[in-house]
Amino acid sequence: MSDPSSADRPVVTRIAPSPTGQMHIGTARAALFNWLYARHTGGTFLLRIEDTDRERSTEGAVQTILDGLSWLGLEPDAEPVYQHARAERHREMVEKLLETGGAYRCYMTVEEVAEERERARAQGRAIRSIWRDREAPSRTNAPFVVRFRGPLEGETIVNDLVKGPVTFANANMDDLVLLRSDGSPTYNLAVVVDDHDMGITHVLRGDDHLSNAGRQSLIFEALGWAKPAFGHLPMIHGPDGAKLSKRHGAQAVGEFAEMGYLPEAMRNYLARLGWGHGDDELFSDVQAIAWFDIKDVGSAPARLDWAKLGHVNNHYIRGADDARLAALVGDIHAGRGLVIHEAGRAAMDRAIPLVKEGAKTLLDLADLTVFVLKIRPLALDEKTLKLLDETTCGRLGRLGVRLDDEPEWIAAPLSKALQDFAESEGVGLGKFGPALRGVLSGGATAPDLASALEALGREESLGRIADALSQVQ
Ligand code: GLU
């Protein structure tokens, strides 16, 4: 059986996450590929919330998905479809299948199903219901489920866009329950009806759903509907090649956000997990959209590589607008309980362009800027106190006077001034640099001395030097 073509319809893709409390990075990658393909083809990208598990599908869990997509910049092109709200429509389609013979009522008891399961396992075959070819019993109010009447022979072939043709022997597929005895529709039925009704042309999802594609294909056929094209994406593995799990660190989109990765860096990095355009590692959304094609998605599992992600994130931090970075880093400082005073805000604005080169994450950027937020007089660390002997104090005193003469308080001339001062003292920078660094930073991470001075500003820098000298003298 070949797939009826959906190539003549405008492309409609979707992401169909189940709200489980977190948004897995694999879901984010699937969302990205569906979004890229829709943008590439001028099609539409939709969101369906698969909230049929009423216990797990809390409002908070749904919100996590909406927030995750929004943070990633992968907004769907229409309001989300909520699967649970469509149960009536799902039941209607089960009725239709009952009418056409594509489904039947199965009155097997729980015990009978368990026995059949045992027999099937022992004989290495799929579960079969005795009601497949039997009339309904006379006791009409007996509980029943509705099962799909699948073909017993032949093969179902899914021409997967990533894996190539995948063959399922029909004899190995049991007659799937479509409707439970409480009247609730099951997962595979709901997916088929929803994908059809939403006009989905391409289903790109994790390859843990590959076997569902065989079952879903049969349901599409039984309902007389054109199938979407399927593309099953390889799993994301940890750096060691094992399936991504808690011990590899972050797995949820929210965790990556908290670790200080920028959404555009995540888009770029995730795009490379399973897809590629030659050796290009860094590319814009515009380039990714222009280049993305499902045929270039590889079938081998992709490995999460933290060093690469850090490299990509650093690239986007360096290119990011400084005011935006200041706001993001300000939130991190505030989250750590730091009060950002007016002068501190201005110092942060000056510091960010001077230090961002060395930041792999926004957390790094917070660590690299915390020194400007310290409030005078700074508590000096042990190491700095040791360095502040009489000679060094005398030198720092003279340096303060010398720096105060600087007409412009910017890194390049300040760096020259430091060199000139060292020469005039007949020593190397190493003789007073570490003490100056300690005095300016209070022991926190700081960039090179000239950048630290520029970030702090004239008054704050000279004030910190004076504070330190009066503290030890
Ligand atoms: N709800 C499924 C999941 O979260 C996805 C189903 C699909 O994409 O067809 O894994």
C-alpha cells in the first residue's frame, strides 16, 4: 500500500505534545523542525495539546508547553487545538468505523484479555479478539470496548521521510482498542482524527512513535482519508551516546533557559541535532529556513554536546544587543537577591560589552558583572589584604592620582596609562596588578584591569582604591 500523496496540498505541520509537567528538549527539537519546514515551504505550523490524560494535563503543565514554545520563538500560526475537547468527534469517527465494518465491539472481559495476551505471547502472535467475527451478545448492556478491525495479512508500508520505507506485517498488529469501555477514545484514534481534521500534511516527530505510524496508517485508510507524510526523527542522546536522561543534566526547555542559554542559540543548536547543512555550525533563522529540508535529516541518534552548545551560545551572546543582555542578566542578579542600584545599572551597561566575549551563558555573564554591583566600601578578601603591603599601598595611592588625570575613562587609554605608570615606577604590572584587581573587584571575577576600570567608572574606581588604602593603613 503506498501513501496517498499529500504533496499537492499546502504544507501543514504540527507539534502535538502531551502536557507532562515539563517540555522535553526532544519536543523542542521536533517543534523546531516542524516550524522550519512550514516556514521553508510557506506552509502553516500548528499546535495540538494532547491532554487526554486528565490527571497529568494540569493547567500548569499546559502553560509550560506554551511558555516553552514562546521562549523558543516557535509560535504556532493558530490557536492551539486541545485534544480532550474533541472527544465527541473522536467517538463519531468510531461510530463511522463501526458502520463500515472497520471496527467492532469486543466484549472480552479483563480476565479473558489477560488470558489471550498470555496465549498470544506464547505463540508469538498478536492479540486477537473472539468478537472480531461474532455477532454482539444478546445481553446488550454488557461492557465493551471498540476495536479496530485490522487486516490479518499483507504488509503496511510507511514511506518514512527520514527512515525510508518501513514495513509492518499486518499479522503482527493487534486489533487496537479505539474506544475504552468508559467511552473514552484512545491515543492512536485521536491522533488520526485530529491530524486529518487539522489538515496536517507532514508529521515530524520522535522515532519512539514509529510503530504508531503503522497503526495510524491503517486507521487513516479505514476512514478513507489521505495520510500525512511521516518523518520520524532520531532520538537525542547524551554526550556518552546513551538515551538522554537526568544524569546528563538538563532535559527540559525551562532548564536550558535557567542555565542561561539564549533562545536563538537553542534554535541554532537544536537544528544541528539531526539535521545539517554541510559543515555549517552557526547560521541565522533566515538561513535555516532557506536550507531546511526533511531529506537532510539524518537517521542516526544525535548527541547533545555541551561544549558545542556553549560555543554556539557564546556566539549569540557576543552578537546580542547589550541592553537586552543587561535586562536578562539583571534578572539573574535580582533572582540571586542582589539589589541593583541606579549606579550599578549604569555600570552593568558599561560592563556587558566589555566582558561578554568570555561568556558561554548568561550565568557566566552574571558572574562576570557581579563585581560592579558591589557596594562601597568593599570587603577585601584575604589574598588581596596580603598583597596590600606598604610598598603596594604607596604605589596604588600614586596610581590613583595618576589615573584621575586621565581625560577619558575608557579601556584603551586606561590600559596605556597603567603601562606608563608601571614604567614610571620601574616595575612590571605584576607588582601591583593583582592587588588592584582585588581592590576593584572585592575578590569577584573581573575582566582585565582596564576593562574593570571602565566598567566601574572613574568615581567608583578611584573610590574603591581610596577605600582599600584607608582600610589597611
Ligand atoms: N503526544 C505525543 C508525545 O508527546 C506526540 C504524538 C505525535 O506527535 O504524534 O510524545
